Amino acid sequence: MVTTDPGLPGPTETNLNAALRRYAVGVRVLVVLAGVVLALLGAPPDPLPTVLVTVVASGWCALSAWWMWGARTCPHPALVTGAAVVVLLVVELTQPWTAVGPYNGWAFSVASITCIGMQLEQATKPRLGVLVAVVAAVSYTVGAAMTRQAWDAGVFGARLLLETSLARGGYVLLRSRARAADETRARASAQRRATEVAAARRAAEREYLATLHDTASSTLLMVSLGAASGGHRAWLPDRARRDLDAITTSPALPETVPGTGGSGSGGSGTGTAAGAEPATDTGAGLVNLATLLDQAAEHPLVTVKRNLPQALPVPARPALAISHGVREAVENVARHAGVTEATLTGHVDDTHPAPRIEVTLADDGAGFDPAAAREHRRGVADSIVGRMAAVGGHAEIDSAPGAGTTVRWSWHG
């Protein structure tokens, strides 16, 4: 996750600092070791001071390499800076005893690579980098002044400070690009989150409208068609309670299942069946789709003959999408088919690589043109086709005027 705290470095800047630190340590170790070899090859007649100084420099290289690649932990910046300062003082101030002539090239190389490298090693601690540069410039100037003219030594000391400034400036430029990349990523991440929130809000609104269409509006339509007139009112209170629960709560599994459901069962649907028992989870986050289909098939105006197995284990989201779709399809039979009977079947198709759940509702009613209906009927577009597409499934409607209607739902993991 991209941080939006301006006081903390972003991931691009953090990765840049880590890469530059590894690069700086590697280059410094190679340059210092090369200087050690040159110092030993060009040692003065009394080589002991040179040997001692090169041992100190080599030990520093070994310690730096172990800190970076062996210990896998970055020591405290003060410890790294202190080690660099000690080595610089030893190498630069001993030039009168380690230099063969007036110019000690390897000592200047050690000072130069240390000044430049510490700007990258301690990029987040610029004061420590400045401290190392000042120590390197002063110690080299003093040591070189003991072997040749002071003004000449001072020129080289000033050159070290200039190299330090250029190295720091280069790092600041790279850091500004890294921070710009982090800001771009942060804005893109915020935009993605806003888009996802907006999409989720729109999906929730569509689901609420579809639920409202499937419940309260359908019940009111049945009342207007006379389903609650005369002695056919027993189903209305229970259905109204279920409608209210559906539109005021999040989608959830039913708390009861009909005791008369099962393979080959049929009924006209007059509310929740007597003898209901608690709903059960089939395990692994699956629910019994057959239970939901039994409830979805209940309707006061349509007798739904059911051919369902005892168990159809399906994850909750596709199970709810199928059951809601079946409820809407049964409602459409009551409204538009002109018949009072339909057949509901469900099974698991094992012929596919992943088991496929297939549910079918068929009637011999008036039929319709599915392509034309999807353009203006929310029940078909949202409650049936749209809901299945949202959970990665598929709903297919096979119908024609005068030829009945068959709706098929399919889903596989």
C-alpha cells in the first residue's frame, strides 16, 4: 500500500535508497581495496606504516561488506559514520610515512570515494555525509601539506568538497523523481479506491432495486391481481414479513427450511411450510441450494413441481443469485405465462472439469421474446441475467411467443 504520509518515504524512494546504499558500499569496497594493492606495490623503503594503514583500510572494507551482505541488518548510522571517520584519519594523516613522492594518489582515492559514497550510504542522514566530507577534506589537506606545498594540498581538499556537493545534488535529483513516482502511485491508488467504492455503491444500489422489485413490488402486484381476495389471504402476512426482512437487511441465508422439500416434491406454496428445521451449512463455506430453491418456488398463484436432490452445495453468493432468479422467474410465470404450473429441476453436471450446478425452471405458457424483454423488464435484466453475471455464472432464457419459457441457471467454481 502506498503511504500518503508526507513525513515518510514512499516505496519507490525506499527502494531507491536501498539500491544506492548497496551500490555505494560495493563501489567503495572495490576502490579502497584497489588503493590498498597500489599502496603495497609502491610502498616506501620502510613498508611497516603502509602495511599497518592498509590493514586498517582492508578491515574497514571487510566490516562494510559484512554489514551489507552478511549480517543483513543495517547498523546505526552513527556507527557507520564513526568507522569511516577513523579510517580517513588513519589513511590521510599518515601520508608522510606512506607516500613515496609528494603526491599520494591512493590516499586521495580513498578520501574521494568515501566522500561520494557516504552521500548515498547515508542518504537519509545528510548531516553525517557532510561530516565525513569535511573530515576527509581537512585530514587529506593536512596530511598532503606535510609532503608538498600547502596551497596545492588545499586545492585537492576543495576538490573533495566539490565532489561531495555534486554527489549530494545527484541524489537529490534522483530522490525528487522517486517522490514524484510515489505521489503518482498514491493518486492512482486513491483513484482506484474511489472507483471501487463507487462501483460497490452502484452494485449495492442495483441489488437493492432488484430486491425491491422481487419482493414488495411483486407482492403488491399479486394483491392488485386479486391473489389476496376472498379466502386466499393466508399467504399475505408471511410474505409481507419476508419482503420486509429482505429489503431492510443484507442478503443472508434463511433461518428455516421447509420440512416437505426434496426430490420430486411439489406444492402450491402458501407460506413457510410447517415442520421447518434449522438451516445447515454444508461445510467449506457452502450452502444447500436445494433449500433456497424450495423457498424460492413458493407462490400463491403457481404450483411448482420440484425435482431437486437433497443437497446442492454451492457458495453463498451464487446460491443467493440463483434462488433470487428462480423467485423472479416464478413471479413472471404468475404474471405473464397464463398458466398455473411450472417445473423446477436442479442437478450437478460432472461432465465438466469443474462440477457445474444447473437449475432449470420451465413452463408451457404464453412465452415471449427474451431479446426484447431484457431492454425494458428489470426482472429479466437484473434479477435473472444480471445477478448471475455478477457472481460469475450464466443465465439463459429460452422462449418464444406461444412456445413456453425455459430459464437455465449455471455456475461452476
